[in-house]
Amino acid sequence: MKRKKKNNPTDNQNNDKKSTPHPEVKIKNEITNHSTDDNTSEQKTFRNKIDWLTFLLVIFTASMAITSWFLYWQSREQSKLEMRAYINVSDYGVRQFIVGKEIMFNLSILNVGKTPGNNLQTRGALKIGGTDIYETDIRYKEYPYEGNSTIGANIPTKIAVLTNTILTMNDSILIITGKKPMAYLGEIVYDDIFGETHHTEYCFKYFADYKFFGDCGINNKQD
């Protein structure tokens, strides 16, 4: 018959010691876990900062690109304004005012720009009668353009303006005495070296009291 082995109290104590972690070990584990959580949180914060910095860098780069493009465009437009042609009507007068013949005018134009004006064309209409010159009298825009020439920079040019109107004796007397106004309204269109089209509008009328032609006060503009 086998004898039962008595439990040794010392063995039980040793077993208890083995199953129960030492307080220092628990503290170390807690410190390790806490340290790991802190590291994870710091990494997330760091990544968030990197994301924000990247986003701000993208915004800054895009802003610089837009600003650079705007400055380039502004510089290009300014260069166009400085270099393009500007055609003005510098003078006008009667070329032919004879009873029974077509009324004709001389139109002096000048390109005050730095480059030629190309594909220059004109159109206009003569008005005789009425009380004065009004915006509603600008009917020449219904007519086609005529001519096709190039005007160099700072080169005065004269154009013969035909009116397709025969002067009668009665009209000649009334116009000269100021009882019937006479005016010519017209437009010059041309292209600059950049391929953009521009318009110069003009209007002159006969002032009987002073025996000369002057601006109408309307339709005198250019772009």
C-alpha cells in the first residue's frame, strides 16, 4: 500500500510565488504598455502634422503657379498695348464740292503706334439735312467695308472718301448758308501685328458760321 505524500507547506508557498507576478514586473508591464500607447499617439500626431504641411505646400505651390501665370499674362498684355498699332483720324476736309458731281472728302489718318496696322478698311455715310447729328444717324455700319491696305507706324496717309452723293444746286446753297447741316460719319477697322482687330470711329460736320469742318461730338472714339 502506497503512502500518500504529504504536502509540504514550503512547496505551496513556492507555487504561490511562481503564479503571482512580482510587483516590479507588473509596474514594468504597465510602463511598457503606457509607453507603447504614447508612441502610437505621437506617431499619429506626427503624421497629421506631415499631412497638414503637405496640404499647405500644395496650396502654396498652386498659388505661386497662378500668380506666375497672372503676371505673365499681365506682362504680355502690357507688351501688346505698347507695341500695337493705333490709327487716328488726324484731319479731314473737302476734296470735291462741285454742283452736279459727287461730294468727296479727304481723310488724313496717322498710325501713332509702334508697329503697322494691317488689313485696313473703311466705311462711312454722308448725312445732309435734319437738325443735328444723332446716334441714330450712324447707319454706315449697315454698309460693307472697302479697301485693304497696311499703314506703317508714324506715316501720315490720306484717303479719298467717296460719298456716292451728287451735290445739287439747292443743297449747295443751303449747306453753305448753314440752313442744311452736312456731316460724314465713318469707321476704320484694322488688325494689329498680334492678329487682334481694332476700330476707330469718327464724325465731322460742316460749321457754316466758321466755314470749316469739325468734330460732331459723337462717334469719335477708338479701341
